Amino acid sequence: MTAKELSVEEKLRLICGQDSWHTVDFDGKIPGVCMSDGPVGLRKVAVNEKGEWYDQPSVAYPALHVLANSWSRECAREMGEALADDCKEKNVDILLAPGVNVKRNPLNGRNFEYLSEDPLLAGTLAYEYIDGLQSKGVGACLKHYYVNNLEYNRLDQSSEVDERTLREIYLKSFELACEAKPISAMCAYNRINGVFASENEKGFRILREEFGFDGAVISDWGAVHDRTACAKAGLDLEMPYSEGNYNKLVADYKAGKIADEEVDACADRVLKLAERCEEMRRTRKVERTVEERFAVARKIAEEGIVLLKNDGILPLEKGQSIAVSGDFAAPGDSAKIAGGGSALVQWRGERFDLAKILGEKLGGEVRYARAFWERGLICDARKAMTDAAECDVNVICAGTGAGIETEGRDREDMRLPKWEEESIRRLAEINPNTVVVLFAGSAVDVSAWEDCVAGIVLAGFCGERGGEAVTEILTGEVNPSGKLSETFPCCFEDVPASSTDNDPCVARYEEGIDVGYRYYDTYGFEVAYPFGFGLSYSEFAYSGLKVKTSGDKAEVSFSVKNVAGPAGKEVSQLYIRPIASYVHRPEKELKGFVKQEIAPGKTAKVKFALTLKDFAYYSTAVDGWRTDDGLYEILVGASSRDIWLQALVKIEGGKISFVKETD
Ligand code: GLC
């Protein structure tokens, strides 16, 4: 059906949504669409017998920042596939996910919902997630389009950003994700260079004409200020329905302020969305059982948990006595190890009890005390101190949770609450064999306690099967393989955005393309833990770099050997570094990554294919991508700051040639 077959009233009504979660179906004349949040699990609202709205429980997967820390395309795809089953069970046609906004400011309240400070990592994993979801019959909604990197005054603040930075960083993750053909995208609340995302004709044109997006653009909930201006710009569907906005649209239409063609363009895209959903409904069926979905949630946590520090205390040994403390060890509610807002999922399964699981795995004595000195109150702190003194190892479960990391508000600072910092310091003083398990959704300033503990495990918002995954890593049952998808800076003052994000009207992206490691590595900042960093119980060695070139292509190959420890997965990373460029270029840029399991003593061969595009920058002089002639270094390593192999290549006249290996 096309818009031409609908009356004007029907078309105008169609593009304004039905209610909070559905499009109109004109009593079955056209298919309706049901959409629900969110990126880390289905949040389908319902009304109980008392008429109260509530979120129905569903599998709570690890948050997207943990998925990103897995660097696993396979995990991203499986997460999409499993979420599709959760949606199909509840007749949800579109999952309002994933969020792919690049992480610019560690204080952003929604960083837990996003993937990385690097657009390639973010866009690549989003591609897999979307394709996994849609291949199983549920639509994705790529969000929040675009330059949505803070919650501070998000409904009105403008992100002030130059064109090159937009293209290379903030649009790039959407561009890569669009290759998965999401059937919808959600515009953000904020302005970009003064113009609301919901009215940003240039943004919609780029999305459609350059990124090949052929779905419907949906507003963020309440992001429409002027429905007519949005429709003329190319925003197809307002959500939720707003009677005031609808009436204004009708009046504007009658006043000739919006043409039939403009209304039809939006209506046609909404009709196409509805037909695509109806098509998927016909053939889709639930495939994974709930238990199998829980297994996916656990696998993602196992692969996304990052071992940040280990002076030898991990893995724990059978029979050791363990003192567990901190109320993250036994999260009483879903919001304890999760971010707040529309992404919060009511756990479907049992709450985990980390001390209990540890006791079962190690067979020794395990004690538990809640312990944090919450706001000056002593919560069995004395017991925690006694346990720490009398046990072999002290495991402190600290973090943030939805009370600190949430949609609608940014964090006050990068540190843990002071009573948690105090707990860690005091208990580590009593027993230096202390491991901190960190349940936080974004970078944390660990400077107040990092040096007094023997181990740090970044569990993140690891989902409802995260407790099992954490204990598997603590006991060595699983060899940690996660790596940071965002830098942990030493302190917030080192973050460029720390000086430009406190104006309620304008966030000035003065650092340009130098986001995350692109900034810290270019300007020589020490960081607590670098982008791409993560420890393993194995040791990997890189060797044998070869660069074979042919025309405008290069094949980079090398070997990675598991030289010590058990079988383990290693994330190998490839960066490029232009030499003597005529435009500012970051010190390095991620251009490839691969994760693979390597048996003890075995060697794996890794190959990356590069083309001229991988060396390009966006030139506003030509409004397009350019690869200048010149010398470029290829860097291969285990993290952005652990480069093992380097080679020099030359680009001349559109051809790549190998120059030499460098060290
Ligand atoms: C929220 C969020 C968006 C969510 C939507 C529906 O404000 O910004 O991510 O999908 O509204 O809850």
C-alpha cells in the first residue's frame, strides 16, 4: 500500500504514532507496529490489575559496553539473535536498539548503553547486533542519531562539531552500522550545530543518500518540537503520539505549510516499515529457549569482563578462604548492576550471590559482609574487617549502578562513591591480598585505591548471568579475554570534554577528531588503562609481520603464539599512523581487530586486508574522503599502547607498496 491510497487525514495521523509504543493501523486497514526498549534486554511495559504500568521481566544481557569489551563479532550477533527471541515472545516488532554514539565524555550517563570511543569498534559490533536481530525477524532501531554524547540538558543542548569530526567520528559508527540495513533509526534529542536532530534535513539526507539507510526515522520520545518542520526535514514518525503536535500538523497542512509530497514521503516510509514488520511476523518463530538465552548472556559477560590488574593473586585457588564484601556481590534488584532509564531491564532469573557461587567453586570457606560505609553508616563494616583479616583473599564488589549511571543525568565525577573508596582502602590495608570487582558502566578514576589492591576485574554492568561469569574468571574456569573499548584516563581533568561540556546551551567539541585514545596517545597523556587493554591468564607473543601489497591493496599478516598459560582468546589490533601528513591526524587509528582462541603453545596466523580507504581522512576541502600520497606506519599489537610489530608502507598514485619493517 502507498500513501496515495490513504486519505490526507489518515496520512497525517499515520506519521504521528498511535500511543507510546505502537503505530496506528486504522482498525486493521494497514499493519500496526509494536516497538519497545532496549539495548540490553526487552523492556516491554504492561498494565497490572490495579491499572499501574510496570516493566515485564526479561533476560538482562550485559550492557553494550561489556559487549564492546568482548571485541567479539560473534557475541554481538548472538546478542541480537537472542534478543529477537525475547521480542518475539512478547510480539514486539522493533527493538529500540542499539545505541552507537561514540563515547566522548566518560561522565555521560548513558555510556553503559553505548559501545566505544572508537567508531570502527562501535560500528562493527553494531552491524553484527543489528544483523543478528533482524535475521531472526525483529527490527532494529539505530540510535540516537546523532552526536548524542551527554545527558546534561539533552533535550535542548547543541553539540557544536566540525564537519571532518562528524564524518570521521560521530557519523562513522552510524555509517558502519547502516550496512546492516536497520529498518528504523531514532533521531536524538539534542541539536547539532544549533539545529535539532529531529529537524536536521542535512543529517537525514546523509543517512539516506550517503549511508544507504532505507528505513523509517522515528523521533526519540518527545524529541519533536515542531511536527511540520520535522516532517519537512524527513522525520517520518513521531513517538509517542502527541495530540497537540498532531493538531498543529493538521493546521499547518491546511495553511499550506507542508506539501502533499512531503507528507507522502514520510507516510510511505512508515507504511513500508509496517509492511516489513508484518512480513517478519509471518515467518518468525522463537528459536532459543530462555535457558539458552541466559547462556548467551553469560557468554557475553565471560568474554566482556576485563582483567585490569593481577599481581598474581588471580586465579583464586581451591580451598582458599575468601572474604567477599560490597553490596554488588548480591544485587537485590535489577538496578544494582545496570544503568538507569529506558535501558533498565527487570531481571527474568534469580539474583546471583557471588559469595555462594565462589564457595561452591572453591570448596573453601567464603564469608560475606555488606560492608560499605554507606553515607557514614556502618553496614557490618566491623565484620568485613574481621573477615578480611582472617581470610586468605579479600574480594570487594564495588561499582556504580543505576543510581549513578543513568539516562537523563550525567555522573558528577569519574570516581567511585567515597564510602566505597574508603572501604577498599581500609580492607586492603588489613589484607593486601585484595581483589576489586568493579561493576561500573563507564571509565572509573581508580587513582584513590588502585595501588593498594592486588587485582582489579572490570565486570561492568554484566547482566543477570554476570555473577557466574565473574566467579568463573576469578577461579580461572574462564580465561579472561575482554579488552577496554574505552580508555580509563587517570582523572577527569585529562579528558578534553572536561573543559567544554558545562554550558547548558552548547557542548563545544573543540578536541575535534582527537577522541579517546586518539587524544591521549597524540598528546602523550599517561592513562590508567589504555584503549584495547586487557590481561589474560595466558601470555601471547606477536611475530612474523608480513605486508604483501598489490595495487591499491595490502595484506597484513602476522603470528600470535600462546607462550604461557592455558588456552585463551586474544584480541589482536591493527592501527595505522600517517607520517608527515598535510592535515592533523591522530597518533594512531584502529583499522582492524580479530579475536581468536589459541591453545597453549600454539600459534595462530592473523590476516588483515587493507585498502586505500583505510588510510583516508575526510577533507572538507573536497567534501569527501582522501588518501594522500606518503608514508604510513602499520601497527599491530595487543592494545593501543602495546604495539608489537610495525611496518612502513608508501602510498603513491593510488598504489600501496611495502617499504620496510620498523621497530
Ligand atoms: C528515551 C530514550 C530512548 C528510548 C525512548 C523510549 O527517552 O532516549 O533511547 O528508546 O525514550 O523509551
